[in-house]
Amino acid sequence: MQPFAQPGGNAWYGAQVAARLGANVRVITRMAPDDVPSLTGELVALGVEVEVLSSSATTTFVNEYWSGNPDGRRQRLQSRATAFESSDVPGDAAAYVFGPLTPVDMEVDCLAAAPKDALTAVDIQGLIRSSDIGPVTHVRNPALADYVRLSTIVKASTEEALSASRATSVLEALDWFRNKGAREVLLTMGRDGSLVATRDGVYDIPAYRVSDEIDSTGCGDTYLAAYVVKRVEGLCPEEAGHFASAVAGLVACAQGVPPITAGKATKLVSGARATDIGPRLRRSHPGSNPEHSS
């Protein structure tokens, strides 16, 4: 793959997906003034309301993908924007998605500033990676448990979940997040699909693809955005997970964010279920292996 530059991050991918799915979306971001036209143009064109707060720099990463393994990447932090404050969080939304890119992007108070009856979702990726300029590594974040406690939905990759919880298995990691207060935990596993964990159990969601994978960047962001949209609409966690997986699959098969529609994602899920690769419910019990049922 030849090197290329493109906008990214939770807000950029997630807002595009949510807007294409019909949601009323507002993005609050910080970036250098010179970057505003190139980084917000596509969002504005989709009808997304973008509020750019002042910053002398834009948070920028360099991603290097390993040959033959699009799920793996090496990352370097090149520059970092000014942090958000709790006063930057508006109080009039039904759902809030927090996507910090580094542990110093926002304080826990930002989550606490959201209305108590609103759905709050956080992607822990940025909360557990180093904030120093240079190679990105996983770090311990003493405040992570507070971020989880204040969130309705927590999203992480398998590697992130195991690192953050210090668990020895995926199910143990999911239990760690739920024990810290998260009502719903989304664990993305690349080509292996995802898991949606609630107080009732853990739902095994397959990965959906329409063609060969082109670029997996932003798939986790799009998964979270699609999931939140459907949960706000009233879909149950399991069905929201299938829909979100289909949306992420559509994004993986394109460069950037393609013209996704809810109909395309629903059709992708329905077609896969017709070929009998539907979900399984995993229920974990202390001291025993996961049980699987059709």
C-alpha cells in the first residue's frame, strides 16, 4: 500500500456514519486553524454541525500497517491538540460519543457533564495509549475505571481490553468492564467479528463483508457510531451489534467512508443470516468455560 494522508479519528469517521444513517450530528473538536477546511469539509457537506474550538495544533498520527495483516498496525503520535474541558460539553443531546485520541485529551469531568438521562459512549483506545510525541504504546491510566463507570457503553478492541483490564481472557476482560459499571461493552476483533456484552450475557457478532478488505482504518469508530445510532432508536444490544458490524464491514471494503445507508447494512445482515452464519449467545459463569447456544 502506498503512503497517503487522510482525516481520521472517532469524530471524523463516526460523525459521517451517523449522519449517513440519518442522525442529527454535532461534532465538537479542536484543531489548528489551517486544518479546519480540509478536516471538516466532508462533515459539513453531510449536514454535520461542526464546532471547532481553538488549538495551536491538530492531533496527528502516522499509521503503518503490517504486510499481510490489515488488523495490525504500528502507530506514531506526531502532534497533539489542546485538551477539552467539561464546559465544552453541551447539555442538550440524547447521546454523547467521546473519542479521546490520547489520555490527556479530556478529563473525566467531561463525561460527568453529560445529562444523566443521556446515553454516553466512550472508546478507550486513546485513554490507554501514550501521549508523548513518538511511538505509541499502551499505558496504564489510573482514571480509566472512572471513565468506564460514567459510560453507558464502552468500546475496545481485544488487545485494548486485555491490556486495560490485565485479564487473561476476553470474557474476563468483559467482566472487568461490566464490574466497573459499564452497562454495555463492545469488543471489536477485526476479521473475527465482535462481542456485545450486557448484564444478560455476551453476544457473538460475526464480521460482515461485501468484498475484499481495502482499509480497516476507522472501522472501530464506525462500529461504535452505528451501534449508538441504533440504540438511541430503540434497537436491542444484540441487533444493534449486528447492524454496527455490517456498517463496519461496508467501511472496510472502501477507502474512507462510502455512501452507507441503513438499508445496505440491514440487507447485508439479512443475507448473511440466510446463509446460516447467525449469532450465538455466550454466557460466562465464574470458574467455567463459556456456554454456547444457538
